[in-house]
Amino acid sequence: MMWQGHKPDKIQVRGARVHNLKNIDVEVPLNQIVGIAGVSGSGKSSLALGVLYAEGSRRYLEALSTYTRRRMTQAEKAQVDEIRYVPAALALHQRPGVPGMRSTFGTMTELLNSLRLMFSRLSHYPCPSCGCMVPPSLNIAAEIPLYCPRCGAQVPVLGAEQFAFNSTGACPDCEGTGIVRVVDESTLVPDESLSINEGAVLPWQTLMWSLMKEIAEKMGVRTNVPFNELTPEERDIVFNGPAVKKHILYKPKKGDDFAELDFTYFNAVYTVENALAKAKDEKGIKRVSRFLSEKPCPDCSGTRLSQQARQPQILGIDLAQATAMTLDETIRWVRSVPKSLPQEMRAMATAICESFEDTAERLVELGLCYLSLDRAGATLSTGERQRVQLARSVRNRTTGVLYVLDEPSIGLHPANVDGLLGVMRDLVADGNSVVVVDHDTRVLAAMDHLVEMGP
């Protein structure tokens, strides 16, 4: 008979001295939802994040190889005499990091993955010969050529990756960002009372050799008068003049010697465009960004997708239109897809659509039904981003993990508190432990165990 040792049922903390904590001892039950409450400054977040999360994540990393740890940022040991039985920990912070420009609500939730698969397998594809929309068939999933029933031409179909704006489905003009940067001429000469010699053309001062002033003068532009006194022809040369080569006599700032140079003229607009093209990092882009404005990409109308990825349709709409709907509307549309298809395709369609619905319903429970899948991730509020994190945690179906939630009810409509509590219960049902810092009395009243911090 195999001996079974004692299975810990609580985290034991002794002598915690992190931030506002003054040598406290506390026991936190495992495999339950534990709330931490108290007035501001009582040390709620210090206990949850500074002790439980910090030690849980640090000890997990310490279990990895030395080679792996050298390549990861490691937290310092928490100021505590002893902490026992703390699981590997994940924190869902009150203020999650702001996603990059390539992130959308659809990519953050991975709902876009299901939609891309739907459009790959279930779309009507346009015939390249006669233009008619060819209905889907099982040939697509089986990678058997699809032919137009009207003219017999072979119809090209797309894989799921070819519907991805972060991959081969990206609009070539904006490279999948949905926006293009254009030079804003109003920023090139911010003070027209200055002459060119006095530095009126700002890009020539910051992005290009100052000898552009001499070349502009060679091209017939007066450089010693206020910029606002230049003729329209002179202004056009400054902003849009041709890239011609001019022979100039150049005197460096240091020294008395003159140098003869043949130099190509970079007008003010091209100076910025050239600097942007050569920028290799965020620092380089930042130098140029003051001269740029952003607008929706005219080629893809801001959808981020290539023309090829916008052509296939399901129930008369393309992928860009599907992602522009609110999540509520998208769910209703997805549910109607299987019954619109031939009988032999419905089983496959139902499986794909149910995968989408399962993830989407959890987000609806958390009050995110009003968001569209094409909503830029950077425009989501901190509360919205935290709820996306929470939904993703449940979908990952981990076990034996300590989840630390920092005020998850912030920005949540009272009607969606039950959905938040349901997510926490699902995490515990999968064998995890949950610690919650919150002020909402409905949330705290539903806790299995409550730790109240004094002033």
C-alpha cells in the first residue's frame, strides 16, 4: 500500500514585512476563493501581490534550470520570515500592460482564430474567371481543388493563415496595422517668422545635414527672409522640390576651410520619409513621429486585411465586416452559419462555430458584449483588459496554480458581477486557488474565506 503524506490545505505566511505589512502572520486556504479586504493603505495589495504572488512566481522560476533563469527577469525574495505551501502563481493586475498596435480584441481573446478558420473552410469564394461566388464544399477542408460550377475555372481558396493580418493576410500598404503614417506639412515649419537660415525648416535641423539650406539657396529659394515671405514657388521647392544634385561650397562649423561637395537635394517632406524608412527601432521612430500624422489605410480602409482576404464571404459578409460587429451581434451571426450550409458540411461547421461560442460566451458573462473584434487592443480600458486576461485564464484549463486578482470588479457593471464570480469558481473547480483584492461588497460576500486587513 502506497503511503500518502499530508496534503497542505493552506499557505502559511510568517513575519511578512512588505511595504505596509508589519511582521504579520496569516494563513490563506488553498483550493478556495479567498478575499482580502481592508481600508486603503492597510496592506491588501502588499499581501496579495508583494508576498503571495511574488513568492509563488519566484519559486516557480527557481525550479527552472540555471540556463533558463539567466534569460528571465527574476523578482527578489519577499521580506518574510517564512512562507510555506505557496503554489506557482499568476497575477491578473489591476492595470495590465497596454497591447501593441497589432493587437485587437479579436487577437487578445483568440476569437479571431476561430473566425479565420470559419472563413477558410466555410466561405463562398469568388471565381477568378467569371466572378460568381462559388459555394463551399468539403473539398476545401480536404484540400481538393475547387472548381466554378458556372465556367469550370479552378477557384483559389485560402488557408486560415491567409486571413491573418499579422501574417500573409496583411494589407501590403499598411502591413496589417490598418493605418498609414503620412508627413504632416504643418509640423515641418512650425514658426514661419524664422528664415531658413535661422532654422525654420525643422527636419533639416534634426534629421538631415544643415547644408540643405545651401542647396535650397542654389535652387532659387531665399534663405535669409522670414519663411512666410517666400513665394508659392519657393515654398513648393522647400516641401516638394526634386532630388537634383547641386555643387556647393560648404564650410564646416569647426574650422576655416571650405569643401566642395556634390550633394543631392532632400526636400522637407522627403527628409522625413527617408528618416522613417531608415528607422530601425522605437527611438528612431520617435525622432520622426513629431512630423507625422496617422490616418486609416486607404487601400484596406483600416481593416488591416489584404484584398484577397476580404473577398470570401459567409452569409453575404466578409471577414472585415464580421469583425466590425459587436460581440453580441457576432455570436448571433455565428450561430446562424451551420444551418445555411449543405447538410454534409454542418457537422464540421458546428464544431468550428461552437469553439467560437464557448470562448465568446465567457466574455459576454464578463460584460464585454459591446466590443467589436476589430477594436484596437490599446484602446481598451484597464478593466476591459483585465477581464480579457481572466477569460483567457479559464480557457487555458490550468490546475494547481494560485491566481491573484487585483480589483477585478473595477469598471464592471453590477449585472456582470455574477459572471466574474462564475469565472473564479471555474478556476477553483479546475483545481486552482484564487486570491482576490477588492472593495465590491457583492464580490467579498461571495468569498469562501475572507482576510480582513486592519489600518
